[in-house]
Amino acid sequence: MVLSDEEFALVQRFADEAGMTVPWYLVQAAVNPVPASSNGSGDGKPWLSWPKRVAIRGELISATGSLDAVRLEQLTKACGNLNQIAHAANVTGTVAEDVLETNAELRELVEDLRERAERIEEYAREVTRR
């Protein structure tokens, strides 16, 4: 089978979007076809091709890694500041009220980032489920 220039351009665009070469995209699309009812609407149109879903999964996993790196960097900075605060508290014998409030806010932020990272990881798993 020979593709027209327009068909090849479309396949090339899909391969580029999936971060693959055209031959590898065609192999992945052939080996992992999308069922006609995969979008749940029953209209016979596929949701996303397998190669695109794999590419999306990779992006989501990359985003999770970036989020974890930012979280670790910020926590490292916050821990350094907390050590300085603890040292000052040991010297003076008191801890300022706003320090306790800031600590509580930091804990909430860290928990929020953890939950977001877990949701992104779940989305990454869902996007490649069949």
C-alpha cells in the first residue's frame, strides 16, 4: 500500500505528536489497535491511538518527576530554614506564633503536592489501560 502525500503528512504529524519515527509509529499503531468503541460514545471513533497514549503517559510521568524534584528542592530549603528557627528557639526559649502557622501551611502544601503527584501517576496509568 502506498500513501498519498496528504496521508503521509497526516501520519508524520501523528508520529511527531507521539514522539516517534513514522515506521515505529506505524508498528505501534498496527500492533496496538484502538477498539472502535474505546471512547465510550459508541460513535465508532477511536479516542486516541496507542502511540499517542504512550506519548501522553511519558509526558505525565515526566511531569510527576518534575513535580517531585521541585518538591524536594523546596523542602530542602524549608528544612534549612526550620533548622535556623529551631536554633533560635533553643537560644531564646520561645517560638514565634507565625513560625508555627508557617509550618502548618508548609505541611499542607507538601501534602497537596504529594496528592497531585499521585493523581498524575494514576492518569499516566489510565491513559495506557485498554
